Amino acid sequence: MCVNDPFGPQPQGQPSLESSIGDVAPMPDSVKIEASSASRDAKTDRSRGLNNHSGIFGCGLCMIIADWASKVKTDAKLWCAGRAPYLRIALLAYLSWVFFQLLNHPDGSSIFKGLDLGLHELGHILFSPFGEYIQVAGGSLFQCLVPLIAMAMFYRQRDYFAIAFAFGWLSVNLFDVASYAADASAMELPLVTPFKGGEVIHDWNYLLAKAGILSWDRGIAEVLRALGDAAMLVCLCFGIWLILQMVESRKAAQPTT
């Protein structure tokens, strides 16, 4: 028995459904090139948009900083009016001498030595709840953090020369920490601690050895000394500028004959 084709015979010259689907015309090369070019243009536009936003943000941040610096300059001039510069000149001269000594002998001492040692040991205590590694790092961290806290406090009080002095104090601390870091491999510096008994740990030997970068001790010390140089230069330049403003204000206040 024959089974008839339910769809019946295909008319002559008319393609079947299967052949019609497979005979889709390929996309011309010119269309492909235009689509690829449009995609690249879209990516370029997005990249330019991000760069424009970054540029706008950077310009805005620069304007904010410039505006703040201008206000500080004006406020500092007003603060200097009527203030005596003489004791401040002596303090600045001492810091200049300390800087000269540190440049020639980075392991040199100053009047800050005892205070900085106390802050260093206090840092170990304050950071002890955060684990051994942070506790050991806390000594050097805290002795450099305190001058920054002092700057913020002096800024609230609008004592600009004290801010300059705090920059000098920060510089001395950075040089002190740099000497400690440079000794990490050799461990030749005498170690002191206020606590009796127990093993005395060389902070930077422990920190760098744990991090696997003990050979970086000299490089880290040089970076810290460079930061110390920058902090002392800020101290001296800002301090001299403040003293000049005080001198000028006192001259302007004198009656003319």
C-alpha cells in the first residue's frame, strides 16, 4: 500500500522550505567594515567620556586645593599681625641646625629623641590588640603619626608657626625611623625597651623578614629620609615666610614720623 505525501508535490521552479532557509544572502563586506568601525567609535567615545570626567574631577580638585591654600595664606597673614618673631627665629635656627646635622649624620640626635622613644614604645602598647605584626609596626607608625595629629590640632587653633614646627618634628621622626629600617639586616643598633624581661625584637628586622623583603631595608630607609627632607623643607620655608610676615606687620604698625 502506498502512502501519499501529505504536502503534495512541490511545484516546479519553487524552492523547498529547507533550501529557502539555507539560501540567506551573506552580509556584504562594506556593511561588516561599517559595523566594526561603528563599534570602535563607540568604544572611543566611551573612553573619551571617562577621560573627560577624570579631567573634570582633577581640575575641580585642583581648584578646591588652590582655593583652600589661598584662604590659609590670607588667614596666616592675619595671624602673623602683631606677633613677635624673636623666639620663633631661635626655634627655626635650631631646626635648621638639626637638619644640617641629619643630612651629614642621619643617625644624629636632637631634643626630640627622648620624647620620640617614649611615643615609639607607647605605639607598641596602643596597637597591641591588633596582632603581633601590627603591634611591632605600631611603634614606628605612632611616632610619625603624633606630629600629624599635632598639625591638625594646631590648625584648629590657627597656630601656623606651631604647624611649621610640627613639620620639623615629623622630619626628625622620619629620619629616626629611617635609621632603624636601614639597620634591619645588620641589627647593629643598640635596642632599648622600658619593659623588663623577655626577648627584645628588632622591629624592622621582624617586619621586613615577615614580609619577605628584608633586602629592601636600605631602599626603604632612603625613601623615609627623602620624606624627612621634604618635611623639614616645608618647616623651614613656611616658618621663614611666617617670620617675614610678622616683621612686615610690625614695621607697618610703627607710627611714621
